[in-house]
Amino acid sequence: MDYKRKLKRLAVAIAAAFLMVAIPITVSANRYYGGDYSKYQTNLYNNTGKDSFAIDQIGGDVNGYIYNDWTYSRHAQQARNNGWRFHTYIWDQTGSNSWETQRMLNYFLPRLQQPKGAIVALDYEAGASWSVEGNTDAILVGMRQIKNAGYTPMLYSYRPYLMAHVDVNRVLAEFPNSIWVAGYQSGLSVWPNFGYFPSMNGVSIWQYSDYGGQQDLNVDLTGITNNGYTNHSSGSYVAPKVQNPVTPKVTNPATNDNGTYVVQRGDSWWAIANKYGLNMYSLSSLNGKSINATIYPGQVLKVKTTASQNQPTATNSTTWRDSLGDTWHHEKGTFTSNTWINLRWGARQSSSRIAILGPGSVIHYDAWSNHGGYIWVRQPRANGQYGYLVVRNSTNHEPFGWFK
């Protein structure tokens, strides 16, 4: 895979030294071979001379930032030209955030270029939270959404990472034989050496080599890469029904019902803010401090604004001031962007970015503010949080002039 390729390759190689086992593996009568691809490979390659499938990255989500892989459509067409079965994987760095996992899939599922039934794999190898339960919950939410959209869900990673951060048994209980695992053999042979197979249950695809860091090689052990192509040989695509995000389950034991957090050993302003979808500046401001202030274990911090801070100061009032002194006006509406825009955790250009919203994004807002030379709108999000984005320069008198 691509995002932390060198780091993962080192980790997998080290793990392989301890996992060289010759074990019996239940496989289909035929084994199928293929590569997985991303922007790092311009073209598809028939590495074994018998390749029959390709699994390509469509893009991914890194802590709320969604990106597209520009080679996806090119590779899809090349696979069709080769007569190969084409499948998709998504870089999933959403940790234990189920809401963000669903938002990611809401974006990518309508953009797939493969038949129903084909594989959509979550590439989960970075960004896991401290909570194994929370990580597993988010993965299962994603795999269910993939299944409900009519595709075959799979989970990709390397064995040590899965064992450390995911309850694999829970995943396999609901999605048997859904693991796509990396475990690299030594040498440059294009054929798998099963003496290096990472011993674990539920594996359908083994990524057995990165061929010197240039190309990942895979073997399908169960025939799962035929999914979507046995009964859907035309490769026609029907847009799936997209689910609405759900509020993720909060699993942090340091969180209290009154919207406060008890500082733990090793915490920082940034780490705490990141857990609750804030930025460290708004978190410190919420607590009447600066980010240079020292925090210590056992200290109680506010992580959620009170009703009086989020709402108008008077009953039936349509305007109010927030903790930064900005005046906000209640106004609900929806518009569709015609350009790329930043969605941020605060109404400041310096606020941390949640995501980049692409052209065609439908944005619902419930309030607006005119400050800093810009018109900002507020987008309600999960857990009582909000996202903020600029819709126009305040000197432009046409409402929402940057959008359709």
C-alpha cells in the first residue's frame, strides 16, 4: 500500500522473521494472482504472467482529510483492457471514529468503477486509537456499509498491527474469510513461498511480496477475487444507496457525562483536542488558558461547550456571541459547492482542517457569521461538534457567491 509504505515494509519484514511457519492452509482448487496498485504505479503489470485481478486504491481518509488517487480511473480502464477482475481498496486512517468511517464511504462508494459484488477493502494500517473495541467498532461499521451497498468487504493490514489494534475474531465472526494480510517473503521471486505465510485465521488474500519495494504481489487463496464477476460479467455499475452517518460510541473512560475530561499521563493539548474533534487553540480557549499552559494528570478540562455557550444568549434571540467574540446569526440552509473548500474545526483560517470538500458537496448549515473579512457558515456534526467554512469574501454582496 502507499501511505506509509517504507515504514510498513520495515515492520512487515521484521515481523516475517518471527512468522516463518509452514502451516496447512485451506485454499480453493485454483489460486489466482494479481497486484495491488496506487498512484505509485503508473500502469498495471502482469507480474507472474498469470495475473488475473488488480486491486486499486481509489483514495483514502487521513484523520478527516479525504483525498482521491488520480490513477484510479486509468487503472480501472487498463484492467478492463487486460480482461482482469478489478477491485478497490481505501486507505482508512479513521481510527475509532465510526462517523468519519461512514463519511469516507459515503464519498467513495458512489465513485467505484467495478461491478456489484466486487471487493472493497479497508486498508487499516495507521492511525488506530488506543481502544481496540473502538477501532473494531469503526471497522465493522465500515464493512457493514460496504456489504449493504452490494460489495464484498475485506480488511487489509499486516498481522502485528491487526493483533495490536483490532479484535480480529469479532471481524471474522461477522465477515468470515475477509482478511487480506501482508507478510513479505525474502528474495525477489514472483511466486509465493508459504513458509512465510503469517499464521492467522480468516485469510483469503495474502500479499506475499513487495518485490523489492516496487510492486505488491498477491495470491487469492479462496477465489474471493471472482466475486462480482461470476454473476456480473458485464461490469455494469449501479450507484449504491448511501447511508447516513451515525454517532460513534464513546469508549473513553476518562470522559464524564458533564462534558469534561480528566487529563491522563502523557496527554497534551493537541492529543486531547484530537480525541474530541477540536483544535488545541479552541480547547485551551474553552478552558480559559493558552496552549502554553501546563496540564497535569488528574486535571479536569472542559471538552464540550455548555448550552449557554452554543446558543443565543436570550430566548428567541437569532444572534449570539461565541467564546471568540464573533457574532453569529441563526439561519438554516443548504448549498452545493462548485469548487474545493476547507472544512475546519473553528471559524478561523488557522483552525485545524477536518476535510477538503470537493465540487458537488452538499453542505447543510445552521448559522453564519461575518468576521475577519469573510462570511463563515457553521455545519452541525456528530457529538454536538461543528465544522466551519468560508463561503465568500465579505466584500462580495452576492450571498454565497463562491457556490452554485
